[in-house]
Amino acid sequence: MKTIKQIIVSASLVTVALGLAGCAGMSGQDRNTAVGAGVGAVAGSVLTGGSAVGTVGGAAVGGVVGNQVKTTK
């Protein structure tokens, strides 16, 4: 049986994935920034037990890391 935390994480990941489906017109760097922020927010939330500060901090760090990732075509 899933715990509430697992359900929240799963729902968050689905929400991020659906949100990114609308990013077709974005540049590669913009997409990486958005993905990094989404993944960072989920990771920060999980690692800090759902703390708002952890979620926002994770999103900020993830966004910066995602922004710096170089894409190749």
C-alpha cells in the first residue's frame, strides 16, 4: 500500500511531466531549467519531509543546475 508521501511525489511528477508537454516552443536551455526546477522541487520536498523551504530550495538549485546543462543536437 502506498503512503501519502509516495502518492504526493507521484502526483507531483505527473504534474511536472504534463506541464512540460506544453514546452514545445522553448529552447533546450529553458526546458532544462524547467525540468531541473521540477525535479529539484520534488527531491527537496522528499528529502526534507515536505518542508516548504526544502521544496523551494530544491527548485532553486535544480533550476540553476538545469540551466547550466549543455544540450547537444
